[in-house]
Amino acid sequence: MSLYSPLHQRHLALSAKLADFGGWDMPIEYPATTGGGVIAEHTAVRERVGIFDVSHLGKAEIVGAGALEFLNNLITNDLTKITDGQAQYTMLCDDKSGGVIDDLIVYRKSAENLFLIPNASNTTAVVAAISAVAPVGISVKNLHNNFAVIAIQGPKAEAVLKNLGVDISLGYMAFSEITIAGIRTIICRTGYTGEHGYELLPAWQDAEKIWDLLAEGIKSFDGRVCGLGARDTLRTEMGYPLHGHELSLAITPMQANASWAIGWKKLNFWGKSIADREKLSGPNRILRGLKSLDRGIPRGGMTVKSGAAIIGEITSGTFSPTLRVGIALALLDPKIAIGDTVTIDVRGRESSAVVTKPPFVQSKVK
């Protein structure tokens, strides 16, 4: 049985193409007849502005004396490196295998109050894993249906908000509470597109009001309501990982080329012994980018070869609307270097690609 975002009726009214995302019925794209479609929506975000419903993302909180120290002993990144009012990307790993239970964003409200945004399908697992080891006095709550998440992304995102009376100056990965048309909402300078953008977390019951304001506000800038198809092409161009593809219980942070999200000086976090070992000896595979040298479009699960030897597998692949070529993320043999040419088995036909270091296009998040 599918779950529905608080904006489900808005998507139906716009005739969105819907599909399952982590058990949630979410919009993939909107009709081309109304200016939608993955490429049009993608281009709007890169060049102007777009809004996304990502309310399927999880929400949870950890509250109590010692909450920050408690969580910091579990997650990979170091919460002491940020201050109250800042957010941080991190991972929760399995302590035995070192694989990633989930990657998530932690909002540091205070040392006693932490707000988490895990992936939709992993929210229950994240909350259960943390709850199982929480000491007396620290509560861990699943707030999945308490908040919506609406992302506004693109070079005109700030201008849209200013036109709505929101004159806010936030550094990247900082958050605060604001009021839009009398509605209180959390806003954070985050996103998943590589563009300047914000994510708003209004209460579930206020989601439609905020969505309608933003949907009307982007019209002045020829903006688009965007589905998760464009979100996927945008994040792939940036080389951002997606759990279940570039991260999983079978893929460690080091293999995913995410050592930057590890607090190496920390004494403890789940999976630390495996991360330390891979840092010393090197992972047996590593995430790289691939850029097609012909008309081949790589897709997840396709085999990558160097000569006759199989050297890895594609985790995510797509056509890049910005570059107009096929791009991919792939777990490869670490001996394969940036700049090497490899071949991809595209449905029985060999396609050439060059190994690259993502992002494929310039990041503009800051």
C-alpha cells in the first residue's frame, strides 16, 4: 500500500506521472503539454528555478541531555565541527560490515536537540537502530508525517523567496525558522541539485499553502514544478550519491568516495574499524564518474570493462540534459585512473567512456 505526500492532490491535479519511491507515491515528471518533462524541468533548475515535493524523505528527532555526544558516537561525520543553526551531511553505518545503513542530514538545533532527515525507505531502520542503543533520558522519535519537505532550487530561488517577503541570508548548510504568509517553517540552505537553493519544512498540514505560494512565485521567473526524474538527472550530474545505488549495506563510505564525510579524528562511530582499515590499505573498489564518448546512454547495473577485463559496474547512469551526453557513476577497480578510457556493455553493444572525477558540471550551491 502506497503512502502519500501531503501534496498528493496537487500532483494529481497537474496530471503528474507518479511512481513508487521508498513506498511513497511521488511525481516523476509533469506533462510536456504544460511545459514539463524531465529535460524541461532539469533545465529550469539549472537556468532559472524549480520546486520539488520531497516530503517522502524521513524526519526524526533526538532529544535529551547528551544527545549530540550520543549521536556523534554513531554517525561518521563530526557534529562538533558545526554550531547550532547548521546542518551536516553524514552516514550511519553498520558497525560490523561498515556498509551504509543510510546517509542523512542532521540539523543541529542545540546539543540537546537534533533533527534528522534520512531517506524515505530507511527512516524506520535508522530510527530503530538509534533507538536500540539510546540511553535513558534520550528520546528518539520518528516524525515522518509531521513535516513536509519542499525544495526550491536554481539561480532564481532566492529572488522568488524575496518576492514572497522572505529576505533571508543563510550560509550553505545553515537553517533557521521563518514566516511566509503567516506560516512558520524551517528553511535550510540545502538541496540535491548542485544549484543555489533551499529546503523548506513546514508542518504537514501547512504544506499545500507553502507549495501554492511557491508555485505561484516561480511563474515570474519562468520556473517549473519538478518531479523526481529531474531531481535524479540533476544529482547525477553533480555526482551526489543515492542510497541503494552509490551507498548501501554492501558499499562502504570509502568505496563510495565519501571519506570527506568521515570525522577521522573521532574516537568512535559505527563502522570505524572498517573505515580505518580501508583508509590504510585502500578500498577494493571506488566510485568514479564516466562520461560517454559516443551516443551510448549508460544505465545502472551495466558492466564496465577495460579491454576484455571486467573492472566494475555502473550504479547510476543517465543522459545529461546539460552536457547532452551519457554520464554515469560506477564502482570501479581502484587501479583504473581518471582519464582512462573504458567500455560499457550497453545492451550488448560496446560504448566508450572516459573515467572522470565528478561533478560533471560546476557546483553552484555556495
